[in-house]
Amino acid sequence: MQVAENIKTITSRLPDYVTLVAVSKTKPESMIMDAYQAGHLDFGENKVQDLAEKYEHLPKDIRWHFIGHLQTNKVKYIAPFIHLIHGVDSLKLLRTIDKEGEKNKRVISCLLQLKIAEEESKFGLSKGDITALLASEEFRSFQNLNITGLMGMASYVEDENQINREFATLKSFFSELKETVLSNDPGFKFLSMGMSGDYELAIKNGSNMVRIGSSIFGERHYNK
């Protein structure tokens, strides 16, 4: 059972305080079950329809993480069960998450995405955007969501120095928020950065949540 072995190998390399999100996007439910039967519960998906289908078919104690770019009109499909939404990048999206949380009588955990990569294609908020958002009256009025940390994606480049700089930027801003605006919020504790190719570097820079797919499940395949 290669998936189970891969999970054990990677987990053994991670410090105890790091949460491993197994990125199961594009992977069949049978592979997720291999990981689940090895004791793993945190899985990441980036397409709402696939996530909703997998949720229906798979054990209900799985903790599902939405790791893609979430459109406001899709929030309702995952609001009843989602464990954590990574990559929230607008006040409009937070507004929708809060509304759907209220409908489902639950508080939904979210990470704000800081844009640290130099690539134009990456989503995310600037430091100023996040500071203004957290200070806004509207944000303080939300009752059905929790901001539990920050998320970021480094540039897809070979240059380790650049990746290191980008991760350090995210860690520095995370620490700054913990000491200022969110100093009274013990729930603000997750720093989600690092994927299969750069998670060791991310952990050195303070990450406590990594998103790993290909090192667990093998290379992506897009057929069901």
C-alpha cells in the first residue's frame, strides 16, 4: 500500500506541531481510503464539486480542507461540513462564508491568503488589504467565521533564495498580526505554507501546516 507508506514516511519527517494536509485533488476515493485507513484525517481539495462528492461517499470524520480559489457562489455547497477554507482573498468571500455559516448554524474556520509570490497568476491579499480588513467594522460584525491563520504560496521557481524570502515575508507578517491586531485571539495559530517541493523550507520558516499531494499520491492524473 504505497499511499499508506508515503504518509508514514512524510509524517515521520515532520515536527509534531505540523499538520499534514494530504492534497487529494484529482485522486480517486480508493487512494484517499488507503490514507484514511493508515490513520490520516486531513485532506485537501481544490474543486467544490469533487469535494462535495467525496464528502458524500467517504467517512464523516475526515477533515476536509478547501485549498483552491473559492468562488462566492460555491460556498454553500461546502459550508455544512468544511473543516478549513484556505486562501480567503476578499471581504466579499468572507461575507458569503459568514452568511452560509449562519444558515448551517456553525462557525467556519478560514485562513487569509497573503500574496507572497511574484507571479501574476497567484491570488492573495496584500499586507495592507489584510490589516484594513481585520480593522473593518464589517469584519468585526461577523459571527459565523473564525480567522485561524494565514496561507501563502511561494513562486514556482528553482531559486531557493527567492522561495525562502517569500516564506520569511509570510512568517514575519503572521508574527506581526499575532503581536498586534490579533494579540487577544488564541485561535489565530495556523501558518499554512509549503507543498511537496518546498515544505521542508517552509517549516524552517515557521510553517505549521503543509499541503502535500504528489509525494503521497504520486503525480496528478485528471481522469476519475
